[in-house]
Amino acid sequence: MLFAIGLIVIATAGGAALTYWYDRAAPLAARLCMGCCTGLAALGLVGFFCSLLLGLTPLTLLLSAAVLAAPLALLTKPSFKTQVQADVSATAQQLRRAVLHPKMSAVAYLLFYVLVALMLYSFFDRAVVEQADGIYTGGSNNLGDLPFHFASITSFVYGHNFPPEDPSFAGTSFAYPFIADFVAAMLMRAGTSLRDSMLLHNMVLALSLVGVLHHWTLKLSRNRLAGFLAPVLVLFSGGLGWVMLLREARAGEKGIFQMLWDLQHDYTILPGQAWRWGNSLTTLFITQRSILFGLPIAITIFTQWWLALNPEKVKVEEARKKERAKAPANPWNEEPPRSFLYLFPARPFSTAARRMIAAGVMAGMLLLVHAHTFIMVMGMAGCLALIFFKESWREWAAFFALALLFSVPQMLWVMTGSSVEAKSFIGWHFGWDKAPEANFAVFWLKNTGLFIPLLVAALLWRTSDYLIARRWLVFYLPFTLCFIGPNLVKLAPWPWDNIKVLFYWYVASVPIVAYALARLWEGKWFLKAAMAVVLLTLTAAGALDVWRVASKQIAYQEYETDGVRLAEKIVAQTPPRALILHAPTYNPVVFLTGRRSLLGYTGYIWAHGLDFEPRERDIRNIYTGAYNARELLMKNNVDYVVVTPVERNYMPVNDAFFAQYPLVAEVGAYRLYQVRQP
């Protein structure tokens, strides 16, 4: 466990050290958050490259840690060391004042992050629950996703999955953005359990997200309250589903407070109904771990874009910080001459250029971290580059050059050996996932509540001047495409998956809504009351869903104890690259072993555009002992077959057929047969 924590600390410290090159004015807390998400992404990519050569071994972990620690060598540079010491000293003084001479603002800041950390721990602690009778999940939407992440993580730890095959579709390259699971595998190899590796990774990324979102909102709005409200709006996102709780309390015998301890369903998303938006924590961050990894990196990129496009304000901030810290001038801040050699100056890069260079490197890392985030970031970059081309074409050229330099090799690698059918992804589909709600406006009102009306009001709000400055408005406008596009076109076989793009419109809109709420709070008492009511309506449904998970009201069993024990025997008694046949369901015991799978959950396979039907037919014929079952085993290169209650519930199983093969392991009703000799 200590080694795993050490890897996270080294990655965070290395990433934070590099922020002094591209964001000199950032506070220490923001540096640590930016350094955490970018450092862990770099750790995953470096570790993956080393693993292709050496496997996921202790040597790989040590080499990766050494590479990530390299930026700390900058501490030998006097000017850099002085800046770091000034930041650490300033932060220590602020904490000391908050304890010894507390002010409302300092106490609120500290209390906010303590409460957020406790809430996030209570929530992510329920992602994987180990009990005496098996493995459970407390996530309301995590039942089908969790075993897939188990399969991905264990394929690297136990299955020597290099170069990676899809752990649920053997023989196909792993096109899923797997770096989130690979980092968890590195932590697991460093000494944590499977459960703790996911918990550690989720926690640090979630805290990083809160920090970078807070920092970005402050830079956009220059309003402290808005900075606090933005993470709240994201973490407790939801719509008007809380109305259902009021109706249920009115119709039932229990009061609302009694019902809070026995919530029977989610209030932001319900299958077959018009509630489809969901809550970020319960439907995205706990289930789709890659978006939790990609989102804070994307927000860090957005922050650097914004600051690079507003250089005069940045210079003022840097001057103020230097004066407060009494630090010597940083030679990295010298401005190079403007010429056709601007991209390759003899002297150090300008502040704006360094920000765009850093943003380009971050964007280039995103493809294997979260592909949807990469596509969205590049799309928004293209739009903003066109808008600000005249004043900053050199900076945008540097951004795209580095983003493509890092991403194209990943892109070529992902496409090689992939069986994904792109035609199954794209198609006209109006209204996202609004069925059965016929009215488009009503659908979005139900799912996001007053968020869109308040967003529009904020954009139009004008007294002596518009609430949202023109430059902020222009910067925001491209993000509206993340709302318009997914409401016109489906970008995946399952239309709901468009939320991976829609959510970026929401995140880009949150600082505007947060700023509008903060300005309402600055008004008279009735405006304060209105702000409180609006904030409650925006977050109540999401808070109910998060509370339902964190208060341990949910426990869905993924694996029985006998299944876990059979998985342990499979790891001990079979070769790492063995192909094991099982029922194509979401929770086969094979997913705990890292062994190759002929066909995993067909819903997942279909959602990723893969043709699973031929393999599914073969599996049914094998388990029923059809006339050609032996030939099918040979054709599909199957080494072992599991026969468990999962297979028996999925399809008929011909025990007489499998009796002819050696029984390698047995735990209760769970059996493993060897059908091919090595």
C-alpha cells in the first residue's frame, strides 16, 4: 500500500512541478490538483510503454516513478526553488491563520474541502464492497460496469495483457481507453488490493476534479462563491426528479425523513422513463472511470486556453504574486522577439506559448485516457482557433502540433487489429434519449431543471453591462455544439452514450450558472432566498442519488464467495494467456482472473460496435454439447471452460459432454474444465 501511495505522490509532485513552467500564477492547491490528474496520466502512459517491453513488473513501476520524478530536478534551479518555497510558506501561513485566527472565508474554504473529501470517500467506498458471502457493489448503476473494469485491471496484473487485447473479446485490440484501469493495475501491482486500487485512484481523481473546476471557475468569473458553487453543481447534478420523492411521501405512510433512509430508486435516471440525465457521480464517475480521468485534464486544458487568450490579466496576477512572495524574476517569463521563428525562439517561450504547449501535450495524452474527451477537446480547440486565429495563430499552431505528435501514434495503435464497425456509431437521432417524452423542451426541463433557463438568463443578464463579458461569451460559444450535436446525431450504438459529449456542455456552462447564482447572493434578502431555492432545485435530485449510495442503502451482489475462490484457483493453476470460455454475461468469474475471454457481456460488445453474434452462437452450441461442440472449441482456440451457476442460468449446460474433459478445479457448484492440452 505504501508503494502505491508513493507512486501517486511522485506522479502528483512531478506534475505539479511542471506547472511552474506553464502556470506561474496558480496557487499551490490548484497546482497539486492539476499535477495529480496530468501526472497520473503520464504515469499510466509511461508505465504502459515500459510494460510493453518489460511487462508490469516492479522494475516497470520503479522506472515509471523515476521518469515522473524527473521534473523535481528543477528544485536544483534557485529561482524555481524559491518559487516553490514561497508557495509552500504562503499555504502554511494561510492554514495557520485559519486555525489560530479564523476568518469566515478561510474556515469556509477549509470546511468545504473537508466535507467534499468525506462525501467522496463515503461514495467511492461503495464502488466495491467485500463481504463474507462475496463481492458487492453499492453503486446504483455500477452492476454491469464494475466486472468489466475488474477484467481490464486483472488482465494487466494477472494476464500479461501486452500488447492489450480486449479482455472480453479475445483476438481484438483493446480500443477502449484503458489507461484509468492500467493505473489501477499499477497500484495493484504496487501492493494494494483490487478494491483499494480503484478506491485510491477514484478518490485522488475526484478531488483533483473539484480543485481544477474550482480554479477554472475563479479564473473565468473572479468570484469566490462561484468557485465553490461550480463543483457542487457538477457533483450533485440532476434535474427535477426530487419531485417524485415529494409525490411518494404524499402517497405513502412514511414521511420524507423516513424515506431518506429507504430510497427505492434513483431520482435522476430511471429506465423506460423520461428521466435520463442521471447524476455525474452515480452514472458517470463511478461507472465510467475513464471520464473521471479525462475530465479534470480537459478542464486544466480549458484553463490554460483561457489564460493564454487573456495575457494582460495573467501578467497582472503574476506580478501581484511575485510581489507577495518577494521572489526573484523568473527568466522563463522573458518575452521572445516576434518573428517567423516565433515557434522556435532562441530565448524562452512567452507565457501564452508555454500555456498552449502544455495544453497540447495534455491533449495528446487524452486518447488512451478517454477518447470522447480527446475528440471533444480537439473539436473545441478547432473552433476556438478559428475564432482567435488572428491574435494567437502561433500559439494554436503549437497546441495542435504537440497534440497530434502525441496522439497520432496512439490513434494508429488503437486502430490496428480493431474489429469495431464505425457505421454503427453515427446516425441521425433527434432529442438524444428523450423517448417516451415527446416534448423536447419538457424533456430537458425535467432532466436539468432550471439549469438551462438560468444559463440563458445569465447570458442575457444586463445592467450597466452584460453579466458575462464578451470574451467569456465568445470562449463559451463553441461548447454549445456539445449540446446541439448530441441532440441531432447519435454518436454510439446506444444513444444514451451521447452523454459523454453532452456532459462537456454542462461542465462548460456550470461556471456561468455558478456566477449567476453568486451574483444573486450579493443582492437583497429576497434575491438571496431565490438563489438558495434555485440551488436546492438544481442539486436535490443528484444529492438524493449520491446519498442513496453513500448511506449504504444499495448492495448488488457481483460474485459469490465460491466464485471468488474459483477465480483464485484459476489464477494459480492456468497460464496467464489462457482463453477461458464462459457465458456472455456481465459477471463471469473469469473477469476476476485476467484470463482471455472469447465473449464477455454482449451489451458492452454491442455498445462498442463489435459483431458478437457468431461467437454467441458458438458458445451456446458448446455448452449444450451440440454435434460440432468439439470442433467449435478447437476453432475458437478455447483452453478451459467454466461451468458455474452463471452459465446454468444463462443457457442449458450438457454436463455429460464436459465430463469427458479433466476437471482442473472445483469449488462448490463452480467448476473449471481443461479442454485443450498445452
